[in-house]
Amino acid sequence: MNKVLRKPVIAGNWKMNKNQAETIAFINELLPEISDLQDVKIVLCVPFTDLSAAVSAVLGTCVSIGAQNVHYSQKGAFTGEISVSMLAEIGVEYVIIGHSERRQYFGETDRTVKLRTSAALEAGLKVILCIGETLDERNGNLTDNVVNTQLAAALDGISAEAMDSVIIAYEPVWAIGTGLNATDEQAEQVCGYIRDQLALKYGSEVSDKTVIQYGGSMKSSNAAGLLAMPDIDGGLIGTASLEAKEFLAIIKSAK
Ligand code: PGA
């Protein structure tokens, strides 16, 4: 399948930003500008406390709502956690899993990424699976190795059919929140490598249709170049997704 046939997915990762009122204000600013948008999928991954309000605000539009993490158990004594069925019940469609900030600050491991991925897919959620290397790993020529290890661990036991609900987000840790994005060529090289690994595991039909995003300081000034690369089908955007006009400019570069 040609890149043209993969619908780009532009996802905002708001992290711990915006309360409900700010969420509604953002969505109200965004929606009129994208009412005729057909060739780009938009996802807003908002804090847990904003999810219900966001789901109601985007009802019947081309925008979907995602969470930024989820627990892998169905229920039980896990103080502070949220289950997949809790997200599904309120109309959340996507969940980010394995973000480097969760790996770095909250003890996320390849094992827990795998457990979360399986649980989310079983509950009918779509997964934005984050993988990526640190600067030390890149400098040590370990990028392919790290990315492949993270990918293989997360997708262990995931069927080809379930891959319809998986987006891979390649997010080099050194590019996240630093203002220093990977170059078009650096990002393409790893996204192409990820697609090759998917082909080895699942065959070319699956690898050709899987959406692979780039994330890490993507903004309106660099989005067009990154999104034009053959294996980059969208973006996972942090800082630049917090302001509607800036986010809209990125969406327009994906068209
Ligand atoms: P950034 O964050 O766009 O601010 O670099 C991206 C992310 O963490 O997903």
C-alpha cells in the first residue's frame, strides 16, 4: 500500500495541561476550522479529568479523544489507576501507551507496556504505542536495537488483526520537549526501520497499512517536511498541540 492510502493521524498529547474549561475552549476554537476535514484523523489525548467533557464536545466530529495511560488490570486494589473499561465506557477511543515520560518518571517497563497494550486492545481501544531512543543510545549507535526491542516487547502476542488498532509513535527521547526535532531524514530512517520490522513480524499487508507517527518537538515550522517523508504518517505532538492555531497549522501540513 502506498503512503497516500494511509490516512495521517495528528494527535495532541496534552500531558498534564488544561482543565475542563480550557479543554472546551480549545475544542470550540478547533472545530469550526476543521469541519470539512476528511483526509486527516485528529486525536486529542487529554488528562483523565478532561476526558468526559472532551468526548461530549467532539461528538459527531472527525476528532477522537484519547487518554494518556491506562492500567492493565480489569479492576482491583490499584490506588490511583484507571482501567480500560472505565475509558471505553465514557467514549474514549484512543490511549497513549509507553510514553517516554512514563518510562522515565513512573517506572514503565517493556513488560508493563506489553500488558497495557494487550488490555487496551482487548477492550476495543486504539493504542498509540510510543517507542524511541535516548541521546546516549543514539550516540552509541543503538537506536535500531532499542526501538526494535521496545516494539517487539510491546507487540508480543498481538495478532495481525489487532494491528488495525495500533499506531506506532516513534519519539526519540532527546527530541521531546527540547525544541530539537529529529531531521526529516533521521525520523524517516527510524520510521522506515519500524515498518520493516512490522513487515518481518506480520507481513507487508499489515506493515503497509500501519500508521507510524513521528513525535518530538513537531511544530508548524517543521511538520510539513516530516509529514512528507514516505514512512511518516502523522505526528504525536506535545507542546505545539496546546495552542489551537499552532495545532491547526500542523493539521493543515498533513493534508
Ligand atoms: P513535544 O512532546 O512535542 O513537546 O516534544 C511530544 C510528546 O511527548 O509526545
